[in-house]
Amino acid sequence: MKNLHTLNFWPTLEASSCLHPVLTGPNAAYLGSRVAFQCIVPNSPLTVTYDLIKDGDVLIATDTNVEKKHKPALFSMRVSGASGGSYHCKATAGGSTGIGNTINLSVVIPASNTRVTSDHFPPVAYEGSQFTLSCEVAKGTHLSYTWFFNREELTSTTPSFIHLSGNKLVMMKVTTEHAGYYSCMAWSRVQDTKRISSSTEVQVTVKVYVSKPRISFSIYKDRDSYHGNVTCWSATGSPPVNFSVTLDEEKVRSVTAAESLVAWFPVPIVLGVDMGVAQCRVNTEVQELMSEPMALLVVPVGGEVKVAVEYLYKADSTLAAARLSCQVGRGTFPYVSWLFNGTVIPPEENEDPRIQPVLSHYAIADRRQTLFLAKLGPKESGYYRCRVRDSYDDSGSWVESAAVLVQGTEFLVTIVEIISIVFCCILLLVLVVAAYCMYKMFDDARAYAHMITPNSGSDAFPLSARASQSRGPQVEASSDVQYQTFTTPASPAKPSAL
């Protein structure tokens, strides 16, 4: 009997060693959908009972394949929020048990109520700053995101300093090119099924920082009274902005410029009286800037008026043009008029094409205080003068300058030409002096030669002749006079008579 029990034990042990159930099924499923798990012990000759177990100890379902021993057990269920976890299959046959592989099931919640949010609302970004948009959902898991700009999809390779990360769209350095409409799409995918939730479009406005305001002052005459006007403006910026003007640091008036970057403020004015110091202030949501101060003082035109002429030359020192400046003694708002040989030169913008201009190739600049003559010839040569009056009083009297002569190329000698002439004169003078010195030198030599010619009754010889007596006969010749020297045989000296 003992041996019989031993013989029955081996088949049971062999069957237990062959129970290796295999579990198949999805690893992700949408919330509310149905999923199916299959469990089977391959090539099992016995009737097998299958248990589907979740998270190690929670029994979900049981199935026994009585009639179809080689068919898998099928477990079907609807996915809920608590369905996520790890699943495995336990097989029991003939008193033996086997545990198979594990499948982790993720419950995917589709995105819903997708919207675009920003760091600030409304979504306004300033040029050069960093700005972030977020794609938010009311609920959803396992989501991916796609961004659209002006209904065109943005990718990770999109330039213009845009960085995509998760549900964030980051503009690293905002420019005006980033202004437009943005939207996003949150989506998830389970096998071949894709669920999508799209947001509405959000307009992103890019503003430019306002530049430092500038201030100007003008005046006009109304009958017998004068009125001043202060203008405040910024060269760059995005409206709306608020402009205000202060007079001696006290706020006078403010206005909001909704569509432009300029504002005007009327101020009282009295000629010759200092009305104070005015400044412009500009305010935005993030900025407050002040202009330079300006004194509100209007001085009428007066004093000496004169014309200064400056000739302009090319690189080769040839005369190219002339610049005439009208210098006014005093006056805050001078109006300058130019005259050529007594005829008024009209400004270019007011020229009548039917009238033959007195000058061609000219330009007026610097508030009409500078006259450029781009060409200098006989027609442009003549007398120029300027006259000045107050610009705000058309009936005011003129203050005129003296006439200045401007000569064209036929009458002008360049500096280089003057230097060349002076140099030639000096060189000629040096040559004349050198020639004179050479002449005097040769003339003195000739006169000296005549002075040393020997006389017939004289024993005087030139020093050179005496020095040559000891060297034998010698002949020296010059261009005009010949010299001869003779030597006698040596003889004993005779004693002198007492």
C-alpha cells in the first residue's frame, strides 16, 4: 500500500509542474469601455479552473473549462476608475495550482473642456520678454498636446524662439511676429483609438515698450493774442498710452492716446515772459517715463542777422558746393527767407512749376536756416542774403542781413592752387638768387686773375710761382693769362761789398 500511494503521487506532481497559465489582454483602456482578458494553460489534459486576480489578492472572476479543455478562459469587464492595476491568472487542476504572468492595466481618461491659459489675462506680452501659454483640461490622463498658431500646427522644430514642453508653449523672446491666434489640442491614444479635445482660439497681443517721450513747443497768433501748444510724443511703443504734461512739476492735464503716440496740450503764453518749465510724462501698464524739461519762453526775433559761407570740396580738392548759414541774433521761432541778387528763393515744397526758378540744384534745411548750393557756376555766382521774422506772426517785420558774394568755379582758386603758385614763386626766386651767386663767383675769379698778372720790371711773383722754382721749369696757364717761371744754374754766393 505504501508503494501504491507513492505511485499515485508522481502523476499529481507532474501535473502541478505543468500548470503555467498565460494571461493576455490590454495594458490600457479608456474609462467606460469594455476589456477582455484571456487565460489558458497550454496543452493541459485536465479540467482547469481559472481565477482572474487583481493586485495580488482581489478576485475578479472565475471560469472553468469543463467541456473545452484547450480553450482559454475569457474574462470581460467594463473599465471604471478603479479598474487600473496589475492582473494575473491563477490556474487550478487536479489539486495543483499555477500562477502566470502579470498585466498592468492603465485606465485612460479622455481629455475634456480644453482651454488655453496664459501668465497674464488678457494675454498681452511685451517685446523682448518671455511669455508662456498653457493647454489646460478639466480632466484627462495620458495626454499629448498639439499647438496651433493662426491655425497652422507648431512642431518642436518651429523657429522664432518657441519652445514646446508638455502642455506649455514658451516664447523665449517675444517679437511682434508672435502676435496672433493660438489654440491647442489635447489627445490620447489607446491602440487604434484616438480621443481629441480642442480649445478655442486665444488672441495674443504683443506690445512694444514705449520709448522716452519727447516734448516740443509751438505758438500761434489769434488776432491780438498769442497761444502756446505743448506736444508730447514717443517714437516707439504700442497704444493706448497715457500722456500728461507738468508745469513747474505740477500736473496740468492728461489724456489717453488710444490709437497714436502723440498728445497736444494748450498752455498760456506771453511774449518775452518765462512761463515756467514744462515736461511730458507717459504711462503704460508697466512703464512711467519723463521727457527732458523745456522752458516756455518766447523771445521775438531781433539782433544782428548775418550770412556765413562755407565752401565744400571734393576729395581731389575741386570745388563741389557751398553751404550758407543764416545766423540770427535772437528769436525762439525764426522764419528765414533767402534772397539771391534781390530775388526771393522759394522753398522747394512751394515751388510753382509754371515759374522759372532763380536757382537750380539747391536745398533748404535746418528749419530754413541753411541753404545748400549743390552746384557752383556762373549762374549761381552772385549776392546772397537772408531775412528773418517771427514764424507765428505773418505780418511781422523782417530783419535782413548784409549781402554776401558767393563766387562760382570761374572765379575761385582752390587752396591747393594757391599753395602751388606760392611754391613756384619761391622756387623761381631761389633759382634766380642761385644764378646770381654763381655769376658773382665767376666774375670775382676773373677780376682776381687780372690783378695778379706780372709786370716786366718787377721781380715779384705769385706765391705759387716762388714755391715752384725748386721743382724745375713749369708752365701754368689760365683762360686769359699765361705765367712762366725760369730757374738759373746754382752758383756760389758772392760776398757782399762792404
